[in-house]
Amino acid sequence: QSVLTQPPSASGTPGQRVTISCSGISSNIGSNTVNWYQQLPGTAPKLLIHSNNQRPSGVPDRFSGSKSGTSASLAISGLQSEDEADYYCATWDDSLNTWVFGGGTTLTVL
Amino acid sequence: EVQLVESGGGLVQPGGSLRLSCVGSGFTFSSYSMNWVRQAPGKGLGWVSYINSDSRTMDYADSVKGRFTISRDNAKNTLYLQMNSLRDEDTAVYYCAREWGVGWRRSLDYWGQGTLVTVSS
């Protein structure tokens, strides 16, 4: 059981816009910034979004993040086949004093 | 270019020990806190352990407390995870990850490629 709640799966067709949600509580998402990671099959997680909505250098602007209260979202616009991957949200939890992760969302491009 | 390279994984029997290493390059290793994160086969990510830049502060997930020890050698740009009394449920790919930021704004911004630990008789 993950501390942060994500839908297990999401899907879309090429060119579509897809959103993935991440739900937490006051001690984690409510108090700290949210990060999003992309994990392509057989590879390590890669930082996609940090500080709720900031893209590291090299991440396409098709990826965007937002946060409101104790929930966050990752949006992917102009969906491409190469976006098929697992996506994880993560943040620090002030009560647990640990990093906490969502269970991951597997994105399928139909 | 920031790089983190793990090594030391392998097959070990339950109750056995293993030491993982993670060598950092392309950044000032001694300036950053570091973490270990693991991923069991087919499962999600789980935080394992944290160490700050000067080794004054360490922390562990409850599931590994008392069995795993994190350490670092800043002169060698290397992070370690000593794993003792290994259990079947410790089977996972272990990633080292650099921590950026402080307080309410932080991120695990760079990850190694991972090293597989398999605990089985």
C-alpha cells in the first residue's frame, strides 16, 4: 500500500492529452513540493517534473505538472508512442520523515 | 554530466550479507545528501535509506532498520549500503539517488542504473 495514491493505469491515443493524478495528505503533498518520474521499461526512473511544475533541462514542454492542496497532477499533451512508461509521483513526508511514492501509473498509448 | 553507477548486487542466501556501492561523478559529491531507493520485481518504488552530505544524519525505512547501514566516503565519491540479515522480501533493484534541495522543496534528481539484489536459497 503506497502512501501516495495514483491510478494504476491510464491510456490515450497519439496526439491526445492525458492526466495522471496523485493524492496525498497534509504531511506530504500538503506541505512539500511534488516530483514526477518517468520509468521506461527496464530503465531507472528519470526526473520529469520537480517543485510541482518545473521541468528539468531536456524534458519536453508536453509534460506539465500542477498541485492543489493535497493533490497533484501530471499532464502529457500531444501523446507519443515513446511516452509509454510507468509514471510515479514522489514527495517528502514530514510525519514519517521519509520519501514517499505513489504506486505508479502505467501509461499505454493505444 | 552527472553520473551515478551502482555495483555489488547479486544472489545471496537468506540471512546473508551484501554491500552495495554507488560512485558519483560529474558533480561535487560531498555537497549532496544521498538516498537508496529499491524496486521489487514488478512493483513500485520504495525509499530505503538517507545520508546527509557530511554523514552526520542517517535514516532508514522501518523494514530495514537494524539490518542495513548507509555510509559514504566523500574522498572516493562513493555511497555504500551494507545489507545484513537479508530476507526474501529484500529482493529488488537498488538505486542510489542524489537529493537536491532542502526542506519543503526537494527532489531526487539523478538516479543510477540500479543493481539487482536477489535473496533466495
